[in-house]
Amino acid sequence: MFEERLKSLPEQPGVYLMKNELGEIIYVGKAVNLKNRVKQYFKSSNHPPKVRAMVSNVSDFEYIITNSELEALILECNLIKKYKPKYNILLKDDKQYPYIKVTLNEEYPRVLITRRYERDGAKYFGPYTDTSAVRETINLIRKLFKIRTCRKNLKYGVEVDRPCLNYHINKCLAPCTGKVDPEDYKQFIDDVLRLLQGKYDELIKNLEEKMYLESSRLNFEKAAEYRDQINSIKKIQEKQRIISSYLDDEDVIAFAKDDEGVSFEVFFIRNGKLIGRENFYFDDVDEDALSQFLVQFYEEREFIPKEILLSSELPEINIIESYLSNKKGSKVAIKVPKRGEKSEIVELARKNAFETLKNIRNKLQEEKLKTEFVLHELKRTLNLENLPNRIEAYDISNIQGTDSVGGMVVYENAKPNKKQYRRFKIKTIVGSDDFNSMAEIVERRFSRGLEEIKVLLEEGKNISEGKFSSFPDLILVDGGELQVNAVKRVVNSFGLAIPICGMVKDDRHKTKSLFYEGREIILDKHSYLYRFIASIQEEVHRFAISYHRGLKNKNTLSSVLDDIPNVGKKRKLALLKHFNSIDEIKNASIDKLLEVEGINEKAALSIFNYFHNE
């Protein structure tokens, strides 16, 4: 089903999102290698029942590239909490992942483990998935640097307590005595920060020398300790962008462009964490695409971050900054980072924009092939002379024979063209007579179309410019032999040679078969053709019944208003336009009624009294 898209998946870490036919996200997963992981779902049949059920409901998928498996894990957690997919186990809050906290808000800072990120002036590193590695790193830091571990409130010049055991074994400077210069202590903290920020090459080199020395002395237990310490540092220092000491609340916007359109990728970073993304695609963009996108994107947004990072320069950057700053009520900076961590997160967004653009191209190609296949399959099944590029489908809706209406939907190249949809009130048929009602709306549709064609040709215009002048290659009607024959008589009376096919439902009102040229054609429920016909049948039914319901509500409301004194035709129309239902008018105060165009005090009072029996 996704052969071409699976082949083009990147062999990089990331998160994938599985979607059902309604576009709902039903599963979120992470992968070290997106290509291998996603392919497993569709290539292997050896899955547990739950996975098989999920795969059977997958109609589409998308993915987000990350820089590491760790990034993918944190992003997966955030997306699961956001979308609550049906086939995921809902993870706990991300406080389960530990941070390393350096309490820079204290005169003598500590280094500790916490599971909560707060804005308290401290420095945070993480979150991390390997808790044991975090603890080993904390222990290593305490061995290497003489920093305190107690929770006491310490001040320079104030003796709080006697030095503890750590002082006597040379693991702490004992600032509790009040005699340790904060600047001397700060040197240790600066080294700790350099270590946690990734400046640890020299430290690893020293540890490796000690490890090899102990190994040469056959002291393998001590050598193993150094080996584990080195591994812990490497784990804790894995480069990640999901949380960062340099990123705060920022949006990252990058784009990818080809000859046909442009894809915009927006990363949302809050408190240093990548909490989600959105992507947008536009056809036929001009040189001002980025400026236009920025203005339109933030026009309806309630929250605008204080900093926006872009992947390319913006000529009118000062104007856009001024506009966004005025909208936010505080300074908004737009930057194009050239190096460092911010540049890397922008590059990651740009990489995802290119992937999105590539996927759109693949999906368009896939849709084109699917469209060609289903139309050729329909042509073959019905033995048509021409490919049914334009299909019109008709259905009738009424309740116990009242307020009968008809709906016409149009599919062009196997896609619904809603601009071409038409609806009809049944004028000549009384009661529940679907066959003749269907004949009436088809007769009105083609008589109108032939008149339009005549006028357009006389005026030298293109035939496609009319509302009814484009004729179908195939007509589908909701029903079987009787409906088909009723429509066929009408179409033949105009001298038109258009194939007419019925869409037959089973006892559960689900699509079952096609009726064409006097025979019933049973459809395979697993085929593309069945899905295509079923979607048309559901769409025309939805369109007809929604018109019927709206018309019924309007007529009910209109008939009630007819009985109110001082409410004539114009005022009735104004009320219908202003209020959505009879209950809204009934519950409206006199002041609200006076807001309606054309309603004066006398009419408002009359309406109010009518509904309140006064």
C-alpha cells in the first residue's frame, strides 16, 4: 500500500505517526532507524494481535526526523500526551525523566538530581532516560570536585555547623564553616558546568590513562570503575536538542522549495523542549513567501514567542519584527543563526521540511497512480468506452414523504469537487416517491445544462463556464434497477448517451454492489473500487440529508414566525439571518432582538411576549 513511500524513508532516528482513514493519529512510535522500523509494520505478518489491529486501520503515516534516539523518545512522549492515540499506552508525565540541576541560585551551589524543571535561577541539564548513568555522573562529579552535598542554607562569614565527614576525606571544602571564599568555590562549579556542557575531552583522556594504567597493573576491578565512569560521561553528554540550556520559548521556522511549491516546517520549543511541530504546503509561491507565511501564521495565534529562528534571511525583517512585537505587546526578535546549537535546531527543522516536501511529492504521485487505477478499474468493471473522469452521483432525502430534496455531488479525477455540488427542492412530486423524485432532479439538471450550453456557444464562451454545462462521463444513483430506469428514461429523452449505474446497499445500509445494464455486480469489500464507490455513496447521502435537515429547521422556524404579530417577511428573514435556531430567538432578550436589522421596539416586544406568553 505504501511501497514507494517506504522505500524513500530516511535511515535516521525519529518519531512516526500512524493515521486512520479520518486522519486521526492512532499510534505514535520512535525509531533509531525510521526506514527499518516503519517497514516492519507492513512487511512482517508476525505481529501480536494488537499490532495487527493497528496496522489494519492505518491509511497514512508521517514522521519527524530527530538527531538522536533520545530526542525521539522525549518527542514521542510529548506527542502521545498531546494526541492520546488509541493504540498507545499513555505515558506518565515527563517528570519521570531525571535532570541534573546545578543550584546557581545559591551562594554555594550544589549538583543534584531532580525530576522537575522549574524557573528558579538554577541550571538544568536533561531530561535523561538512563537514571543509573545520571547517578554515576553525579557521583563522579562529587569525586572530582570538592562541592557540598548538604541542604543547609549557607552564607559566607556565617558558621552554620562543624565540617562533616566529606571534609575530612577531602571531598568537600566545608563552606558550612563560613570560611570558604565563594569565588574559590565557584571555580569548581565552573568546571562542573563545563563538564555538563560537553567540554569533557580532557577529563575523558585522564580517565582513560588511569584505566589503562590500572589494567596494566592487572587491577581490573579498578580499571572497570574508570571504564564505567567514562561510559557514564559519554551517555550523559549525548548531544540533544529536546532540552537545552540555551533555548527557551522559541519557534523555529524553516522551508524547502522546488519548482512546484514550498513546504514550511514550524518547531515549537517551550522551556527548551520540542513539544510539537506543524507543516504547511503551498503551490505556486513567489519570492515573498516567507514574509507572507510569517504574517499569516501569527495573525491568528494567541501566543507569540519572544524569539523566532529562521532558516534564511528575510529582507523586511525589521517590519515583521515590529508587527509581531506590537501584536505580542513586547519585543519579538527574528534571527537567522549561523552557528551553534540554535543553528543546528534550525537545520533539523529544514531537514524535516525537505522530508515533508519529498513526502508530498510521493503522496501526489501515489494518489495519481491510485486515481488512474480506480478509474481504469471502474471502466473495466462496467465495460465503459471512455474513462469516467467526471462522475455525478444523485440521492433523494425526505422524512415520511415531506420536504423532499435531492443532492448532486461531482467527482473529477476521482476527487470530490465541492464547487460543482448542486441541491434541488422537489417541486412536482408529492409524497415519498424516490424514483420520480430522482427523475425530476435529473431532468432539471440536464435541461438547465443544455440551455446554458446554447447560450454559452452563442456568446462565444467556453462550455465549462456554466453551472450545469459540464456533463458527466458516468452517472451514479443511490439505488438499484428502479432508480436507474427512472433516470435512464430522462437522459434518453434528451438524446444523451451517458452510462447510468446504481449503487446498491445491503440490509445494513452499507455499499454492496453496482447495478448496470440489467445486472448486479458484487464488489470486493477489500478493493480500491469498493472504497471509492462507498465514499461516493456516503458523500451524496450526507450532502442530500444535510440540505434536508437545514431546510426542515428553517421551515419550522419560518412557520413559527408567521404567527407573531408585527413580524412580516423582511423582519422574518432578518431574524432567520441573525439567529441560528428557534431556541435562540425564544431566549433572546428585548435588547438582543433590537440588535436585529429592521426590528423596532414594537416588533421586539411582540416577539418577546409571543414566546413568553405575555
